[in-house]
Amino acid sequence: AAYLDKAQPVYQVMQGKLEAIEELYQFSDDNDDTDDPDVSVATDLKPIAFFSSLLADIIANPGIEGLQNMGLKANPHVIIYGLGPFPVVRMEIGDETRLRTVLENAFKRAGKLPEEKELNGRKYWQAGAEGMELIASIDANEVALSIIPSSLLADALPNILAQSQPDNRLDVISSLAKLNQNSDYSNYGSGWVETGKLLDLFLNNDSSAATSLRQMIDFDAQTVNQICKDEYASITAKFPRMHGGNKTLSVDSSSASFTFELQQELATDLQNLVVPKALSTIDSGGLINMGFALNLAKAREWLLATTTKYMENPYQCEQLEGINSSMAQAYENLNRPLPPFIGNFFGIKVKVDDLELTQASQMGSMPNKIKAMFALLTSNPEMLVGMGQMFLPQLAGMDLTPNAKPVALKLDGLPTPDEPTWVASSKKAIGIAAGEGMDTQLNAFLAEGSSDAGEFFTLGVDSEFQKKMEQYSYSMIGDSGGAGLSQPMPSFFKRLFVSAQFTEKGVVFNQATQLK
């Protein structure tokens, strides 16, 4: 109930965007040259209008009671799977009669209500446009929806109507349970995509679904030689699977995770680039905060070794020549000595506690008010201080020893900022703070973080920051005559914190959300 209430503004904006697309689509159809026999005009179904109608019903029937009025359930089991690349959605329902009315109205608003057909006792609707078919079917327990090519209909329809099962089918319940257990996902939603099987759909699979896909994109797998197939397969082997799922779910918060699985050797190499304790896994607050850290010297060595390997054994496939060229250019750029500063630099951190922006002018704009901190992460802050003193001798009179009290930054001959500014250093960073009272936070900001599980990126965003940026954007749009642009998608989050880490499995993105 809490989520449905929070999502209402989002549904309304989504419907507005769908209606705009539908209007554009309708305009395009009205202006098609129907006298040209080579032009196909969709006359049976307007897909955007169909889904826009469903959203309109959801908006008109808010909350759990509204779902029940539509014949849906608040706690249904739902599964989305592929007949090849083409989706099928199955969902438990609450009331067959009510949902039937909703779908009939959606069809009517999308063009016309098709005659209901029947296959082995189960009824279904079929509506097509431009070589694609929308299939919808309701029985006492579920609704099934799918969008498939017309050429696939005969083979796919029995599966969509739960009268047959695909070959080599997965034990879905067991597979999802294993995924959830291994990745600490909850049962509130999870899933995966296998890159090797996606590639197989294009190159090797002779199923009707794969054949239909290739026909749709006018792709002839016979033109791809075995060398190219093997090299494509070697690329997907480095990124075998993507998966994600919800971890926690409550009325006021949620957390989720998404993983790009990597080949073991690649995953280990990337783990070795992480700088321990550089970042914090705890959201430090503020309107926005961001951190990025990697051992750039090691990263250069690893990239140089990787590109060298490719240079010694480049791809033979003509379609991969672009990768060979990119690797050659990267090798040339990497095979140069790094300046000492770059070799010691390993990241940045930014935190903004307050920000007020005015409308931009032709000369640009400066904040009216700012409270922020910025840090360069380095293994040798003393070197950075020494380099700074070469360009700004006034720095020599400031106490910038690690962990010393922040020093007011006032440099002769340079413009004086509107906000008071301080500078300080730690054993692993040098940073600047701007804004009243920010000097009291600077040393803590420069201290080591808590990350020890491979984190290399963190981002915390408050909804207030989004609001300020939207207001600033509209001031610019209004000044340029763009006031007619559509409103941005509203969000129902209070705060969002995201981190990325290299693990033995691959690249893992974690998300924690506080809801309004």
C-alpha cells in the first residue's frame, strides 16, 4: 500500500509521456503515404495506446482497493521469461471478470477489440501491428501477456497459453532460489541474463524464436564465419552473466544489488586495483556526496599488459577490427611514463551540504551559497603541497602537515571567494572546504574510509539536491524559450546511496534507498 501511494505521481508522468508518444505515432500514421505499396501502416493496434490505457486505469484506481477493483492482486506471484528474446509475463489475478473488462477497454482505446479466439479450451486475444502480435489471455488464476513476431505465433502460442513448455526448460524455482541464496537476494524479485545464450540466439540457435529475431533485424547468421563466432564467444565468456535482485524491502526503505559476473582471472585483476580504506561504505550525508578511488599506477600496468597481449594476438574477425584499432591506440597512450603526480594520485571525494544556484547567464553563473568539501586522494600529499608551492609561494607559510588544523585559504593576487575557504591534509589526502563552518568537518572528511570489500565508487544523493537541480534547469529552459518541455520524472525517494565494488564474482552495484 505504501509503495502504490508513493508511485502515483510516477504513473501519472509515465502516462503523460506515453500519451505524447501516442500522439506523435498517430500523427505519423495519418501522414503515411498509403498509396505506396512498400509502406506498411499499422491499422489494427496502437501498442502505446494499449499500455497507456492500462496506466490510466491504475491511476484511476489507486491503492490496494484500486488494484482489486481492476481484478488484480496486491501480492501476486509474477514471472517474466523469454521465448528466445521475446517476453512473456504471467501474473496471478484476483478477479477474472473485472480484469477482462480492463483489457477489453485497453484494446478498444488502442484501435479495436479483437475477436476472442480459443486454443484447446483457453481463450485469448490477438492483435497485431507491423509484423508483431500482442497476445493477452485470462483464466481463473492468471493473466498472460506477450509480444512476439507474427512468424513465431504458431510455435509460441501453446507456451503462452500454458499448454506446452519450452525445450531445455529451467527448473525456475530451484534456479531462482539458488541465485537468491548465493547473492543474498530476497524473494521480492530477482533474475538474470546469460550473455552466451544471447549471443547464441544471433549466431547458432535454430529455434523458431531465434530465426524470427534474425529475420526482424535482417541478420543472416550464415555470413558470420567460424573465426568470428569463436572470437565473439571469447568476449562473452569474459562477461558470462548479469543478475540482480531486491535485498530488503520495507515501508520506508529498500535495498538492491546488481552484478556483472566476470571471468575469474579478470575479476581477480580488477580486485587488485582497489585501494583499501579509501572510501566509506556509510553514506556521509549532505545534498550529494561522491567518491572514486583506484590504484592508477597498477591500473596503468594492468591495462598496458592487457593491450600488449591483444597487440600480440589481435582479433582476426573483420567485424572486430575496431577493437584492434582501439587497443593499438590505448597501447600507444599507455606506453608513456606517468608524471609523478598521476602515479601518486588514486581518487577524489566530493561532498556538498548546501547549494543555491541562480539562473545562468551568458557569462555562466556562480553559486549564491555553498557549503562543500573536495579532496584529492594521494599516497604522497606532501608532494602535492610542494608542487602547489611552486605555483603559489603563499602556500609555504601555511601549516599543511597531515592532520593539522585547517588553514584559511587567502591568496594574494587571486579573487577572494564569497564563502570562507580552508585547506588541510591527511596522510592520504589533501582537500579544500568552502562555506561557513565547514572547516570543522574537513579533517574528518580527509580521514580514511571504512571500505574493505573492494569498493571503488560511492554516491549519495538527497531528493533536495534533485529538486534544486530541477529548479536551476527550469530557470535555464525558461530563459531559452524551452518552457514547453515535459516535466521530469518525479521520484519518491528521500535519499539514495549507491556503491560499486570489485569482488571475486565481478562488478557489484549496491543500492540503498530511503523513501519519502
